[in-house]
Amino acid sequence: IDAPYADLVINSNYEFELHKRTVHLLNEARRVQELKTFLQDQSKTKEEIVKTLQKYIKDSHESLEKDFGCVSTELKTLVKRSYENGATATKVTGMGFGGCIISMIWVYDG
């Protein structure tokens, strides 16, 4: 992301709640740009695409939980259960704070 002073914001005063949420927003924007660039490369295999999507979904969820703080106990339980039942990546979506999750389940078709 091309945002002046973004790294300075990300690396200072980390205990401030609004700062943590700003870190999430800046990193989420960075993840979206990186994923867009990755997906534009037509030479990627299906396996590379799936693994990369899994990583970005997991990173986004971790940031929502750790930095933004919008993952309730109930959502944590849903995320845990989705992994227990075969999900390869899961994240909170919508507005959080009690909302819903999306899960990725990949069935390899050879």
C-alpha cells in the first residue's frame, strides 16, 4: 500500500486501541493488493492459488481477532469448529462483533 507514514503508524504506540485497528486496516489493504497482484499472474497452478488464498484468509482472520478486536467468543467457537470439520481456512466476515464466518474447504480433484 502506498500510504505515507503507514509503516510509522504500524510500528509505534501499539497498545493504543485505535492504533491497533488502523494497523488492521492498513495491513488488510496491503493483503488485498498483494493477492490481486498474485492472482493476475496466469502462470499460477491451482494448488498455488489455493494455498495462497488459505494464507490470506487466515492472516486476515488473525488480524481481525488480534488487531481489530471484533471476534467474539462465539465466533471463535465457530472458527474452531469449522477447522475441526474440514475447513482449510476460515475468517470472520461482515461487521464482526457477533456476525458470521466464511470457510474454505478444498477437495482436491487431482
